[in-house]
Amino acid sequence: MKERTSWQRMAALLSLFMLLILTIPACTSWAHSSDRELEGIAQLNSGYCSGDIFCQDLEFQKEGKLLFLVSGDVGRFVVISPGKIKLSVGEDTLVVGYTLSDGKLKLKFDDYSLDYYYADEIAENIAQPDQPTDTGQNFMQQEHPTLIPPTTTQPEFDVDDIEDIGEVTFSCSYTLDANDTLEKNAHSRMQLVDDTLGLADMVKQDPNLTDLEFTQDGKLLIASAADAGIMTWDIASRSVIADRGDGRCIDTKVSPDGKYVVVETSYCFINVMKSQSLEPVSSIEGEICTTLNDVHPNEYIVLASTGGGKVVFYNLLNGNEINSIPACNWAVFSGDGKSVICFLADHTVEVWDYQTMEKLSSHQPGIPYGYHSLSVSPIDDVIALSHNETGGILLYNFVTKESIELQPIPSTGFIDRTAFSGDGSLVAASDSTNVYIWDVVSTSLVFEIRQSDYYVADIAFIPGTKQLAIAYPKWIEVWSED
């Protein structure tokens, strides 16, 4: 009887041991599967995050490395439990909730959350792009752009009112190689060697372009590059005439006469510099954290969000506050500068008179939008908004209160930049790797520029023209209508 009992105990212990052997790999696999699922590019979709370091695209790399693709910051991430992730950036460490499903990532902070579209398939291409070497010609091996003919499934228009737009084609006219300037101004930053706090090396960051802005005469191009600062290109000679690397420059706007460039930094204030030399002129700093919105097309007036739910008007030259609009998250000037278009947290859009500061009208475009994916037509009361849920583009008219969905694009990626041509007849938009161009009147998608191997940082038409500049990580291409 004793022997049988001992045997039964041994059998039970053996069964328990085998169960543990089977369970441990399963648990280990689960613990690391979340990290593997997070690897890749998470493109910001929506959420209130003015001045927040997470208000940008993120790249989750292997071994817990986290890159901030706009500012160039480097951090760490560790999944510590189901739905919980620890994020470390510099000396700051925080634990936030997260969910990842159907290609969408949500980070849940204490009082707000941020939504991202996951794009793991392009992470490897963004991390190590090949660099161009010849600045004298179009050195990139371009894929043949795809010409999309107008379709017959567009919104109804009076046929007599629409001119035949014919075949629209673009080709790359020239390329500006920014690599040497970026490398010269790249800064070394502290990077953690492992998960042990305090063990870090100084590592030179890989600098990338972040934003493009032309002077109104089209003679100068200002390109910002986060940690690598800012540079001014002379378009006639296609050369860099000034550059600075002593600041983290994200977005830029230029004064109406082209003499000054207004630069948003990641230090919660705005710098004003001379466009030709990039010499500092003044600075603008609000109550909390100042984010650049727009510059008046005819006056030295800067619009900026202060992080406290209002937009403030500042004098460009001395940084003095002039006026403000409460309960406004973001604002831009109309094409003629007579109105201010204000974007509220609930996706309502208000139009204010610039002179009297009276609210003229309120609108409901009906879609969520991103502040970096909206543009104002230079010739009429129309804005282009990206539809963050589907990647589509909506044209909204403030006079008629009509909205028109542009022809859907083949990409399902997140549209993060839009731009009107100088005459307002074309509108362009970009996702992570491609650029799409529509005819505004017919709403037809007329051309695509596909560069699936390289990340598109920004797009901008040269004022008064149909020439489109496209910023890639290390270079800028200028495409012209044939």
C-alpha cells in the first residue's frame, strides 16, 4: 500500500513537472510577443498633445529602443505587463497603458490618450535609407510615377463648368542634397546602453529633414531638421547659403516679405531669425508651451498655441502678445489674411474676423483632422483636410459650407501633409512614402509620385507655381508639371 502511494506521489510530481516545462516557454513567448508586435513605425493619428514629446511618429526598434522620428530623441520601452508599457526618455520614466489591435496603437496617459497607425512594414526602410551622392542631376533611381486618369465616379458637377484638364504629368526637375549640412550639424546625445539607468553613451544621432517652407517670391527654401537645426537654400544656385545647428528646429514659417523665418523649437518657445543669414532676431514664449501655427500673409503677426487651450497673436519682431482667441487649439490665416480659421478640440471649425476679432461663423466638416495635414487655398475660402480614419482628403468651402471627398487613394496610410499649388488648382497630399496630386475642380486624382523605399517628411509647392518640393530624410526633390 505504501509503495503504491509513493508511486502515485511520484507520478503526480512528474505530471506537475511536465506541466511546468510546457507552461514556462508559453509564458516566456507571451512576455516577449508584445515587444515584437510593437516593433516598427507608429504614425501619430490623433489626440491632444500640444508640447508633448509623444506628439510625433514613433519607431519601436529591437531590444527596446524607441526613436522619435520628428525630434530625433532616443528612448527605451519595456512591456511590463499586459496592457502596460514603461517608457524612458532621457531622465524621465513613465508607465502608460496601451492597446494594439488591427494595426492601431493607443497609448493611454493619465488624462488623455494618443492614437497611432502602425506601419511595421516600412520601419526597416526608414531606419537606414540609402543616401544620394550626386547633387548635379537627378541621381535617384525613380520608379515610374503612375498616371491615374480621371474617373467617372466623382461627385456631380455641371459638365459645362469643368474645363478638360487633360493629361497631368510631373517629372523631377532637380534634387537638393542636404546630407553634408545635416551631418555637419548633427549632435551627439545620451543613449542608454541597456536597461540600467545611468549607463549611457554619447551617440551621434542620424539627422533627418522635418519641414519645408518657401519665401513668397520662391527664391529661398527654408528646411528644418530637428537636432540638426535649420538651413536656407538659394533656389537659383541650388546651394545652402546659411545653416545653424544650435537648436532643435521642427516647423518653420516665413514672414510675408521673406526677410524673416519663424522657427518652432522643441524647447517650448519660438525663434525668429533672418532668412538669408539665420541670425537670431527675437523669441516668442507663451504661458505654457508655445507651438507655431501660422504667420500672417501680409503682416508681421505670428499665430501660436500656448498649450492652455487658446491661440495667441504675437508681434514677430519683438515677441509681444497682441491678442488671443480662447478655446482654440489651432489656428491659421485665410489666404488673403482677412480671417482666422480656428480649430477646436471637438473638431468644430470657427471663422473669426482678423480686424474686429468677432466670430463670423461656425462649421462642422464632419471628420477628425490633424493640424499638420490641413492647408488653406491661396485663392478662395477652401481648406483641405486629411481624413485620419481612412486616409482620404476632404475639401471644405467656408462660404457654401459644402464638403467634397476627393477621389480615394490606393494607399491606406495616414495622410500627414497637404499643400495647394500656387494657383489653387491642385492639391497634394503625402503619406509615409508616397505623394498624391488632385485637380481641385474635378476632384480627380491625376498623378502619383511613389518612392516606397523612402520616408516623406514634408511637401510644399513653390508659391505661384505648380512646382512641388518633397523632403525625404536627406534630400529634397523638386517636381514640375510637364
